[in-house]
Amino acid sequence: MSKKEFNHNDQKVPFADTLMVRDSCLCLHVRRAARTIARRFDDAFRPLDLTSGQYSLLMSLNRPSPPHMKDVADLLAMDRTTLTANLKPLERRGLVAITPDPKDKRGRLLTLTDEGMALLVRAFPIWQKTQRELDGLVAHSDPKQLLADLISLSQEPKE
């Protein structure tokens, strides 16, 4: 395909529109903030050989009874294939156990092992400190309102 064919009727998006998107796009700024926040937590958890995503996954398993994979995937907004890929290194490290559901052998239950719980015990104060620091960065606004707004944005639209 030639460049002429790619540029339909020689129409262009004005640079002013590019600047408007740069300055107002929720998607852009939420993604940038998410990457920045994830890097801060990744740096904080690095001494434990843990990423922010792994911490979230381990924390999601800290429940009174083992959750199904679907429940964890839904909570973390991941598909099951991605969840499975993220579980593998944690399972190899002995932090997570994946077992068949005794009520439905097709289903899988996820359990935090004793080693996984011990790592969470060490990681939680690191999370608390990093969370407080990040809360301080949005202190001029309401961190609780920001969180509520992000949760609202992450909900699937109701039909």
C-alpha cells in the first residue's frame, strides 16, 4: 500500500487535536498513571523478588476459602489464559497451589500456600508504605474519591 493510499483523501488530523487528546484523554492518562504506579510498587517489592502484579495476585488469594480461577480472573480484570500464565511462576516458587475443585473436577481452586502467606506477610508493610506515599501525591485531591472514580470507570457498562 502506498503512502498516498494510506492517507485517505489527503485528510489529516490537525496537530491542535493531537494536543487536545494529549491533554484530556482519560485512557492515556490512566495508562500513564497505572504504569508509573506499577513501577513504584515493582521497585518497592524488588527485594522480595516480587512484582506488583504478583503481589496483587497473591493478595487476591488471601480469602477464607480458595477461590475459583474465574473469580480471581474477574477481580484482576484478566482472561483465564493470562491468569494461568501469571500463576505459573508463583506455583513454581511454591507460593500458590492449583487444585481441582472437589465439586467440579473441571474447575480449579487457587490456594495461597504457607510460603505464599509468609511472603505476603513480608510484602504487606512494603505495600502500606508505598500506598501512603502515592496517596500523598494526590493529597491535593481526595484519594478516596479518585479510587471510587477509578472503580466506577472499571465497571462494565450495564445494558
